[in-house]
Amino acid sequence: MRALIIEKNGEPSAVVQSCELPEPTPGPTELRVRMLLSPVHPSDLHVIRGRFARQRQPELPASPGSEGVGIIDAVGSEVPSSRLGERVVLLNVPGTWREKVISPAARAIPVPAAVSDEDAAQALVNPMTAWAMTMLEHELGRGDWLVQSAAGSTVGRFVLQIAKTQGFHTINLVRRHEQVAEIQSLGGDVVICTAQDNWPEQLREAVGGEGIVKAIDCVAGRTGATLARQLAPGGRLLVYGALSTHRQTEPAAFEMPIFAPALVYSAAEVRGWFLYLWLQRKSLLESGEGLRSLLEQMAAGSLRPPAARRYHFNDALEAFAATERAAHDAKPLLAFAES
Ligand SMILES: NC(=O)c1ccc[n+]([C@@H]2O[C@H](COP(=O)([O-])OP(=O)(O)OC[C@H]3O[C@@H](n4cnc5c(N)ncnc54)[C@H](OP(=O)(O)O)[C@@H]3O)[C@@H](O)[C@H]2O)c1
């Protein structure tokens, strides 16, 4: 079988190679998935460069890839043969950029027929992040308010869709004026552009009362610091990214100066949030239920991943370039076989 692999960390265009590997055989409780599509996320490129969370850096050589959809084409002795031919997404099985992937049977979650391969391939990383932070960590309910930065990001757009179905309101930060009308049209109740010098005052006014009660931030730097400074007594900010630092190459932009008095006097909380740590702490039953629920929402049409563009895995370099373009409109997916 063909596989994309890295033997050392470096620039994706230099270190990702396509190679022929022996076809793997599933162990007793495992199954084998013939991959159809697997996305290229910015975090996959961080892994290739060796800049991702240490616990997610694979031992090399390894295939990158963090999620995807495929068809079960072999099962271990303890897995029902009725699963052969099932279309599944993989729940936290790294190394998906290969034609055949071995997965524990319980981590291969069936995909409803109404969900396209393109949508299924993106069902885990960004939708689960948006769902877990809003519904499970912040426990947002009907009528609550959430402040989010980078509202135009994929995660931000999932948050807007979840807000619609779950009935909470959003105050959204974007960095370009052109995005204001778009985020409003997606249901953002308040949209503030951080290109305006007085955006912190606009935010304070929009939030009102004693300040921000619940917020999520993936920009860090000055944006994250401003959100932290405006937290209400007992307010909570989840920091889940650091987009201020382009491709993680500007260490200073990782810094997020905290104004201590605001934090102390409000006994507020600024906490990191990382999907893979969250998944590790949840039981497989619980995270599997979460992923099934996201797939059902996709089948019902209430959760829609961004448009996708397929790249044959031989053209992976083009997919990497598309992932890194500043304003990309389609999620690059590596295609391993015809659907
Ligand atoms: N912690 C976790 O477990 C977890 C899980 C999933 C994602 N993430 C993180 O979530 C973030 C968003 O991911 P994504 O895949 O949704 O991103 P994405 O779709 O690639 O979108 C990035 C968005 O961020 C905006 N942006 C980029 N740099 C910015 C900056 N310096 N200041 C303000 N806005 C900026 C972009 O605005 P323009 O349109 O103006 O370019 C774009 O709207 C990333 O940092 C990712 O690593 C974290």
C-alpha cells in the first residue's frame, strides 16, 4: 500500500515522502480501514515541522494525519465480520495519511448515509473542539452569551452553527472589516472588528454588566489578553490556539500578558484547552457518543463543515500550500481512493 510518511521533522515540502509499505493486518480487537479522504489541518503541518504538543509528536518514521473517513476492509478475530464494508470515521487514531489504517474497532465510528465523504472526513477535530468547549466545558444554555475571537475560523463557524441550534448568543471578534457582514449573516449577534483601535471599548460596551462570563480564544497575544482583562467575577476564558504567531514562528507572539489585578479581583479563570488532552480524559464511550452526535447533526443538516477540495495524495504538496494560504475557502482533503 502507498503511504505518506516522514522520517524527520522539517518543512512539509521537503520531508513528506510517498512510499510503498506492506499491507497491515488487524490484531484480534482491531480492524483495517481503506482510507477515502483525510484532511490537511494546520496542526498536521505543525506535527510535520516538529512544533506540535510533545505528546502528539509521533515516533519517526510515521504517517501524519489526524482524522479521516474510509471503508472497513478487514477485521480482527474478535470483531464481527458484519462490520466489513462499513463507512467509518476514526476517533483519535493518528497516522491517517495512508491507504490502509489499522484502528481499534471501538474507534471506528459508523457514518450515517446522509453525510458526504467530504463532511465525514472533517467530523472530528474542529466540530468536536467547538462542541466540547461550548456545550461541555462552558455548558452554554439558551439565552447565555459567549465571546469568541477569530469568529471566521472553521472552529468559529461551527460555534455559530451550534449557537443557532442550542440558543445561545455570541459576541464575535474578527480581524478584517469584510468579515463583519458575513459573520452577522451566519447568526453572530454582535461582530467587532479588531482592526479598529477602540475595539476593546466596543467589546466592553457590547458585553455590559460586570464583564465577560464565558469566552473562547484562539488568537492569544493582545486579543487574548484583552479578553482576559475584561472577565467578569468568576468569568472563564478558554485559550485554544495562538494564531497571533504565524505558523508558530514568532515566539514573542505566544505571550499573552495577563493584567493581574483584573484577574485577582474577579477571581476569573484563564485556562488552556486542547482537544487531544480532552479526548484522553474522556472515556471512549463518551467521546464516541460525542462524535456520533456530531455526525447525526451533519446528517440532519444543522452542522455543516466548510466546503472541501480533494487533492490526490500524490499532489500532497499542493494541499499543503492551500492549507497555508492566508484566506482559504476550501478545506484541503487528501484522496486515497475513489469513493
Ligand atoms: N486546542 C485545540 O484542541 C484546537 C483544535 C482545533 C483547532 N485549534 C486551533 O483553532 C484555531 C483555528 O483553527 P481553524 O482550523 O478553525 O482555523 P482556520 O479555519 O484556518 O481559520 C483561521 C482564522 O483565524 C483568523 N486569523 C488568523 N490569524 C489571525 C490573527 N493573527 N489574528 C486574528 N485572527 C486571525 C483568520 O482570519 P482571516 O480570514 O483574516 O485570515 C481565519 O478566520 C487554530 O489556532 C487551531 O490551531 C485548536
